[in-house]
Amino acid sequence: MHVAQLTADDLAQYRALMLEAYAQAPTAFTSTPEERAAEPESWWARRVANPRGLTATFGAFRDAELIGTVALELNKKPKTRHKARLIAMYVKPEARGLGAGRLLVSSLLEYAVAQSGLEVITLTVTQGNAPAESLYKSFGFEAFGVEPMAIRGPEGYLDKVHMWHRVRADDGTTVELGKTRA
Ligand SMILES: CC(C)(COP(=O)(O)OP(=O)(O)OC[C@H]1O[C@@H](n2cnc3c(N)ncnc32)[C@H](O)[C@@H]1OP(=O)(O)O)[C@@H](O)C(=O)NCCC(=O)NCCS
């Protein structure tokens, strides 16, 4: 298995994987498969290879098959460009528990610390999603609040835990990025 930043060549595989994600893990995401299936190709193209460099999307590949993904959404606004959001984390069920999720987060954090001026990564995780919360905590993400009634689905309202991770200290040095598995 290897992880690489996605390019326009991966668009079709990425779209298929994310449409699977919204259907397979509906409580983990705020989007539905139907609304994302309706997005034009240009939306997916911006996600995998943003022309303004505002999104970096990573893929875990087993041979040539895309089996997992995560993305980092950056900001260009002067007052918020020190922050970025980890979004759209998914590993196919048959590939879980093998380290793909860890490799993806590790690659995203390596990319993040290489971005000048980027200091903080935030994310949200649905309360009760133990595998994801435990993965993020193992890299140093900390919960700073819980948003009640954050999403509403067929199963009712679900809360979202908001987490953050500081990747650069006051003096500009990179902080501990958590454990990685060989
Ligand atoms: C969360 C998810 C991405 C983890 O991917 P994965 O490839 O199985 O993760 P890994 O095998 O790399 O495991 C990494 C860590 O995640 C945590 N983890 C993974 N599966 C877990 C489980 N079933 N229970 C508890 N913790 C778990 C552990 O901390 C693990 O580290 P360890 O193996 O050193 O104990 C995957 O379960 C998934 O896609 N879930 C559905 C979508 C989702 O919830 N996305 C997150 C949205 S915020």
C-alpha cells in the first residue's frame, strides 16, 4: 500500500470512492450521496487538483486501486490562512484496520507542516465514531467542544466533536505529529 497526493488523473476513482463513502458511512459525513452525485465534474476536479492550491487530497492505493482518502482544505483569507481543515476521510471497509487511515493522516500532516504559515488543523467527527476519534487523538488532535444537533439523518440528530491540532509552535518549529506505523 502507498499514499500519494491525488491529481486530475484520479478524478474518476476518487468520485466513485467518495460516493461509496457517503452511502457506506452516512453518519460520518454531512453530505449525502445524492447531493454529491449531482455535483458537476468541475466540483470533483477542484477537490482532487484545486487550481488555486486550496485543497490537497491524498489517496491510499493498493496496487492501482484507490482504497482510502483524506483531504486538507486550506484558507487564503489573511485572518484565517493559519488554519486548515481535515475533511473527507474514508477507507473502504475491506481495507480497514491495516494502517491505511494512519498513513493518510500522516501524509496530510507532513504536507501541512510544509505549508508556510499553516499552524492549526481542525476537523469534526460525529460523536460515537470511535475508530476515527481514536485515530485523530493518536496524532495529537484534541477535542475542544461538541456541537449539539450538528447533523440530522434518518436516525435523528447527531452531535459533532470539534478537534484541533497545532502543527507549529510559537517559535515556528514543527510540533510532534503523533505516531506512525511502518
Ligand atoms: C476511521 C477510518 C478512516 C480508519 O481507517 P483504518 O484504515 O481502518 O485505520 P488504521 O488501520 O490506519 O488504524 C489507525 C488507528 O485508527 C484507530 N482505529 C481504527 N479502527 C479502529 C476501531 N475499529 N476501533 C477503535 N479504533 C480504531 C486506532 O487508533 C488505530 O491505531 P492502532 O492500529 O495503532 O490502534 C475508517 O474506519 C473509516 O473509513 N471509517 C468510516 C468513515 C469515517 O468514519 N471517516 C471519518 C470521518 S471524521
